[in-house]
Amino acid sequence: MNPEGTSAAPATLRDLLAFEDGNALRLLCAPAGDAVVHRIAVGMDDLAPGRPGTLLLAVGAAPDAATVREAALRGACAVVLGEPPPAAATLDAAREAGLALLVREGGVGWAEVAGLLRSALSYARAGLDDAGDAVRGPEAIPSLAALAARVAAYVKGSITIEDTRLRVLAHSATGPGADPLRRAVILGGRVPDWRVAELRRSGLLRALWTARDVLHRPADGDTPERLVVAVRSGREVLGSIWAAADGAALAPDAARHLRTAAGLAAPLLVRERLRESGTAHRRENALRGLLHGLGDRRTHAWSLGLSPDAPCAAVVAEREPARADDRALEVLVLELAAHRPGTGVLRDGDRLALLVTGDASASDHEAAVLAVVRELDAAVSSSPDCAPVWLGVGPVGPPERAAESYDRAVLVMRALREREARAAATGAPRPARYADAAGAGAAVETLRVLDAVRPVWESGEGPVHELIRADLAGGGELVRTLAAYFDTGGDVTAAAGRLVVHPNTLRYRIVRLRERDGVDVDDPDTRLLLTLAARLATAAPPP
């Protein structure tokens, strides 16, 4: 119950999904905007017309369009279907009705799903109660830090709130009388290993995880008295709250305040845990689907909180393969976290895929994205311990076109790498390591053509194919010669300089092609095949 005159904020579908780790439910179709959820219904018979805001678990119902339409008519805002996955017509019916469609993952029972969603609904509504305890106060406590500060004021000591790994998630301010252990725990962000070992030996840790009430540890030498209580969700232990005397005795009713605090901390600890697991997992899956064009793009955008017309641009960052401990990509992630916290980031080996979003117009956002990329390039370039990183920028567009932006960003990044390799081969100045499609020039379209031609070339037959394959098997001298010869427009002197050979040596190789191998480089068709062969052999294949 809530105090008279107050009411808890309504729970939404986003709130409920934030409490799920992605292993039980899969969102297939997003609602039209976020959906307020008032109750969980199990089966069609549990739906009652005139009661909107119901999340339906369609137990026993067919996973078809008729079920979805009937659920929408009876006030459902979201429907969870069982296996098998619904057909396209069912998804279309959900979109037309404006409701969310989810599917229960294989191996997860309906009872488990119902328990999960009901727990999530109760947590999302948590915050106010009629217990009247001073710690609870007239308003919902927004964070663990606010809770720690409020509890400290009533227990007359310092407070730490820790998870089950004894990491400090929040703490109150410490006074001048705080003991050295308390300061070490707060400064280190976790309980020191030696202290954990001591808690295990003494049995206090075991007692904490099994006790249902506040535990008291008397003062011992320089260590003042402490109170501790486990924070639980049903039988599950989520963490603990510690109160330590801070230069004076704890308040006489400190244990009562700590019990209240444990109840208030439960939903906050669940939220903290899910920030690290479920929410991050769901956002990562949505971002991956959006960038790679997997699944329903509108649903992925909804999961990421993006409006259908939000300007987005993909950026692909790839480092040069270097030592295993290279920090180049980590530097980029830290820069983004500090200056662009809303940027979606996917890490895949030596590559980062970024989705930079904004609320400006497309042209303004394009300039903003390039500014972000310049900052990232400067951050890596200024660090002597980082390997080179190439940054390709895709075009700006709505979320549903993020995959196209990503594909173009990959092409730009590959073009930049090849441009730098050619500059190194010719002794030219090093080009910039970031660009968009316009900055990369014709190289982007050339790569698209080469990617399309590659499978045709690799399956081809004939004298040119046989010659190139034999040369590559023997070290690729001919291919390197042809690449230099064609890249310099047939200038023998310039090509010989690039290969570091005498011009006569290069002329001899060309003559040998014609006389010994029967390949005429002056024939337009043959020349085209040789040019493609040389470019395909020296260009990296698409990832």
C-alpha cells in the first residue's frame, strides 16, 4: 500500500524488461511507444475487457494473428507467446494493433515467466509503503547513494551498501572518526581480500547470508561496533548493508532503521544488478541486430530508446593487429564513455562498431559525428602505447537504415587501410586514418566492385587465372609487378622504383608474360583481367 495521497509511478514494459536477463523472453515487435503495465494475465480467460494495461501470457492459445487481435480487443498492451515462433502474419497483426509481442524462449516454463514478470512488476512499483518508518520518508528513494545517506543520518554512523561479491555500490559520507578499515573499503571500492578471509574464518559471512535479521558485531580493539543486514528478494540474497560507528556509539534504534533500509534497498539492488547484466545484454542484442540488419529493425530501435526519425550514423574502428595487450580500442571506449555516453558500442576482436545517435537534423548530426571521430582519432594518436586505428564513418539516416550505414563505414575503413598501405609502399605521406564516404573517394566504390567480382574470379578458368594462381602459390612476384605497373599507369620507371628493381628488369618481366606465357598486356580484356587479379590479390577480402 502507498501512503495516503501518494501513488507509485506506473510500471512500463521497459521497466519489466529491464528486470529480465534476456534468457527467458525475446521481444519480437515493439509497442507503439512505451506501454504502461498494470497487471499480468495468465491465459485468455484472465483477460477482462475494460481493464487496459494488461500483459498477457498466452498460455494454451495458438501463436497466431487471431490470438493477438483478440488480446488487443480485450485491453492487452503486450502478449507473450509460446513456441513455435509466430508467423509473419502474427507480427503484422501486433504492429497493426500497436501492442508488443514477445516469445517465451525454449526451455523456459510458463510458471517461470509468470513469476519473473510479477516480480518485475512489484519491483517497478516499489518505493512507497505505509510502514511509517523515518528512513522510508514521504517519497520514494531514487538511488542507493540517497538511501545510504538517509540511513546514515538515522543510525548515527557510516553506511556502505555492498553486493554479494562485497563490492561497494554506495556509501555515506565518513566523519573524522571513521576507522581505517571503513576508509580502506570505501577507497578501494570493495572489501579487502584479507578482510573477506577474516569474515569467512569467523563465520560472520555465513551467518550474514543465512540470517533473517540484523547481526551485531561488538567493538574489537581499534575496530568499532558494526551492524549488518542482508538484502533479500524472497530467498535470494542480493547484497548487504553495513553500519559502522563513526567516532561515537550507533543510535539505540539503529537495527530497526537497518531493517527498513534492507527492504528499500532490494529493488534498487536488483536495478543495479540488471544494469550490469540484463539491460546491457538486451541493448547489446538490439544494437547488434540494428547494425547487422538482423530481425525487426523497428523493435531494435525501440529497445534502444530511439525514435523512428532519430538521426544515426555508424562508425567502424579497427586497429592494426598488434600485441595482445594493446589499449587502442580501450582508449576509444573510455573516451566515448566520458564524452558520448549514449553511443552504442559493440566490441568484436580488433574492431569496434559504434552507433552515434542525436536529436539534431541529419546535416547537423553528420558534422557532429565527424567531430566525435576527430576526437577519437586524436585520443589514440596522442597515446604512444596504442596501435594505429582506422575509423570509417557511415552516412546519417534513421535507425532502420543503420545496417546500411554500418556496411558503408566498413568499406570506408577498409579503403583507409589500403590507402595507407599504398602510401607506405610509395613513400608518400601517411594519409588521415579517419574519413566518411566522401573523404574516402572512389576507393569505396572500387571495393564494392571488387567484393562483387571476387567470387566470380575465384571460380573462373583460363590462362590468366592459371598464371595468377601459380604465381601466388610461388610467392606472388608477378602479382606485385602487375600491381605496381598498373597503379603507375604503365610507367615502367615509376613502377620499377616502387618495386626497387631496375627498369630493364621490369621490362623483361612484361616481355616474358607475352612470349613465354602467351599473355598480352596490351589486349584490353586481358589487361582488365590482370588488373582485377592484381587488385584482388593485394586487397583484403571483405570481413
